Amino acid sequence: MPAAAAPTGSQETGDVRGDTAAAAPGIDARPGDTPQSSLDTHNAPGDAPGGPPCAASGTAAGATGDTPSGSAPSGQRGRLIVVRHGATEWSRAGRHTGRTDVPLLDQGRRQAEMLGRLLAGHVFALVLTSPLRRARETCEIAGFGPVARVSDDLREWDYGAYEGRTTSDIRAERPGWSLWDDGGPGGESAEDVGRRADRVVAEARAVEGDVLAFAHAHVLRVVGVRWLGLPPREGRLLVLDPATISVLGWEREVAVVTRWNDTTEDPLA
């Protein structure tokens, strides 16, 4: 697992590093056929304007924000594989991209094809995706659109008034500002995002088998630390680049990170 590092300002805003993936000719991802916009969706409050209705997934009983135990349920050893979407115009510029529904760049689509090749041949008991377009497109191009279920809990952090702004711009008027400590005016706090992350973790642990989730940098960093039972704000310790695969698993009964921010030949090996 690449060593986790304390994020810089550019990492906090999710800009692209190492985003030069070559174009891919085709995908052989299981269980995907030709990617289609056929995500399993149902009407639910809070759908993104212009986007698909959102399934009310991620609402497992008992997942109300309590600290995850950090230990495996009896007889359950499935992993949670989390995938950050490919590059967008805003991610390349280092702009906080929360609820703004931006599409992938051509580069991001090539990255999604690469992800499809890396995930090919692996079987997942459940596939989840954020309802936001950049995550859905990554899921679809990677070959999992036909079997994916939309989870509103995987939406990116709501940055409130800081939506679309860079960290350097925000700090020019608010020195020392940190998303992890301060949140955004009118948006979510780290604890708010943590409650959503807890529901994702609970749903994944309730499934027999591996779970695959496509989403965004900040929410997935929170999912990572909540898997471990750490406070949501400790997500600051996990760098997460676009189009990377991370694996949350187990060492015996202890919840661990087995790979993070990975693009190796087979991150799930």
C-alpha cells in the first residue's frame, strides 16, 4: 500500500496527481457488458437536479453514526473496495467539487477504462455508486453500470459557500482554514459526512462478499477512517487521487486498510 501522507492544500481540494493514464481499447470487467446508463435507481429526496433519482441505499439498521467497532461481524470477512472517479475540469483546477454535477474529461473517461481493466475478473456481491455524474460515468465506463445501485450516502462532501473555490482562495480571506476542522459555511461538517460514511460501512459489512463503491475523494477518505473506527476528521491523513482503487479489509478480526490510492496491475490480489 502506498504510504499515506498528510494532504497538502491541493490534495484537500482533490486536484489531479498522476492522471496520465493511456487510452484503453476495451473493457472486460465482470459483470459488465457494454456500459449503459441503466443504474438501479429509485425516487428519493435530495436527488441532484438533472441527475437520476437516488436509491435509498446505505441505510442499514444501526448505522446512525455510532463509532464502527473496527472488528468483523461474526463469520463476515468481505472487503469494501472504494474507487475515486476520473479527472474532471474542476478536479484538475483544485476546485472544491461537492454537489456541482460536472462530467468527466476525456482524460477521466480513459482513466475509467483503465479502472475497468484493473477490476476485470473480480466478482462483487454489491456495487454502489454516488448519484453524481462523474462517479456514475466512471462506474458505467468501467463496466459496472448495469449492476450498480445508487447510494445517496456516497455523495461528495457538501462544501456550502466554498463550493467551486480553491483552498488557497479560501485561505486568502480565512487564514488557517481546514475543511476537516471548519467545514464550509452552510455545508457539512466532518461529523456530518462521518454519519453518511458509517451507513456505507454498515451496509458493506452486512453483505456476504466484496462490495465495490464509486465515489469522491473526501467522502471516501472519511469512509476509509470510519472503516478503521477513527474520527471522521482523520480522513485528512489519507491522500486519494483520481481514478485510484483502495481496499478496506481485515487482518483476522481487525479492520485494516490493505491498499490505498493504488493503480497497480491488480490491486485486489
